[in-house]
Amino acid sequence: MEALIYAVITDKRSVPFNSAGTGTIATHGIAVVGTGTAFTTEMPAGSYLVDLTNNEIRRVYRVDSDTVAFLEKEFTADIVAGSTPQIIAVWQAKMKEVELVATGACEINGVAFTGTKKISKLGNDRSSRPDLVEPFIVNATGQSMTVTIVNY
């Protein structure tokens, strides 16, 4: 069943929208170490960890406990200890299509754009799972962007 999410944003965030997790984290290569975190419920395998500072998103491939998880690939620069985890939960990341409408100069993954951009994934994956749009970061700080997400 498809679900539609519609929002007007004026800040920097991921699409789908990241939310703050419990506790604090640090990354060391692909390892994510938490203090007071709840990885098993808030960031299970298949979820994404977001680094808005560096416009990077990494998929979580394994969670060993509420305080230890592993990423598919390390961030360009480790997230420093004491940072609040910014998470895209696995159930939010099933995007079929995204439409962005920017009024003024906005960014997608650090690249400027204006106007309308539609992002979708064509069905060229021959497995039984649906093709999904990968999460990305948008920046509408000082501007306005309409974000419409169609989820599976």
C-alpha cells in the first residue's frame, strides 16, 4: 500500500526525514558505538545513520546490541563522540518516488538546484523486492522546498 508524505521545509535534513535518536554516538570506521542508545528498536538493520554536516548517509547492516551497530561503509570523517544520532528508520526508507519543488536556490547532497525535480526508481531490479529511491540530503535553509514522498 502506498503512503504519501507531504511537507514544506526551510532547513537542512534527509529525505526521508531524519529524526533524533536516544542517547549519543560516535563512529569509528564502520562501527557505531552508543551511550544510552536504543539501536535495536530505533535503528535496526536496514535503517540509515545521517551526517548532515558532511551530506552523508550510511546504511546500517548489523546491530549487535542497543549500543553497538555496524554500517555498510564508513563516513568520510567519523562522527565525534557525544553526537545525537540522526536516524532514518528502515520502515521510513521505502521510497518509491520523491518530488522536490524549490523556491530559490536549494541543494540536493550539496549540489544546488532550483525549480522542480522528480526522483523515482524504475523497476529494473529482477528480484522480488521493490526498487527504492536511496535516501539523500536536501538543504532549504533560508529558502522553501516542498517535499512529496510516495512510500511503498
